[in-house]
Amino acid sequence: MAKKKVVVNFRFREKLNKIPGGKHHNYCYQCSACVAVCPAARFSKEFNPRKILLQALLGAEEDLLGKDSPIWLCTNCYSCYERCPQDVRPIEVIIALKNMAVEKETAPTNLAKLTENITKTGMSVMVSSAVHRRRKELGLPELKTIPLDEMKEILKDEETKEQSSIEQKTNK
């Protein structure tokens, strides 16, 4: 029986290493401690942080950054970060992969709507008058007003930094 040939995409690994948090995949020895504590893996057959890290080690760019990538099923709970004996920080690697997918424009389309909501309202979900009414009935405090001017200033600063970075890369 012929063995399947494994090809490692080192160019992708080098790109991932340059993204903040991305280089930690290099330390993974596939112990599965991250899977044991992962709520997303418990409820979804498609999500497995160990497998994602293995794909990162192999440089499986299409699997990780494609339209149907499992990275978007991560709940960002940081349980894997706390459990990992090698300080791999799987969540940081997954966030780095998500950032790469956004740059590659393969992120889910509903992510753009979420980003738009946050930019416009400061909240990830729309809050209706019914929500305010129900909070009052339950004796919960009113929701705090989001300082949109401050948030827009921060976003503008980040956009300026990003544009400057792009210009620097273009001029090289």
C-alpha cells in the first residue's frame, strides 16, 4: 500500500508567523488538550482546534482560509489558551488566521454586517425598545451609551495605520 505524500506549504507558514499570535502554531505537538476543553468542538463536528493547528503546521492555506473554513466556529473563549501545556495559544493562532481570511476576502459575508453594526452603533447586535423594556422588567440597569465618537476616532486611527502600512509595503 502506497503512503500518501505530505507536502508542507512553508510560504503560508511564514506568512502566518508574521501575523501577531500566528507563530505559536510552531510549538504544537498535537496533544489534544485544546480539544478536551473546547466548547465549540463539543457541539460541532467541523471544529477541532488540534486539527486547525495541524493544518497550520502543514501550511494548508485553502483549508484554513477558504470560504468554508472551520476557524469561524471558534467561540473565542480562551479555554484552549489556558489548557495548552506548550503555550501554543490556539486562540491567538485562530485569530491570526481569521485576520488573514479577512485580508484575503474569504471571511463570511455576515461578518461584514456585524462589523457595520459595531461601527454604527457600538454594539454587535441591534437593541430594540423591547430589550430596554425587558431589562427594566427584570430590574437590570439601563444599557450604557456607547461613546461612538471615541470609537470612530480609534477606528480612523487604525485605518490610517493600516493605510500607511500598505503604502510602505507597496513602496518596497
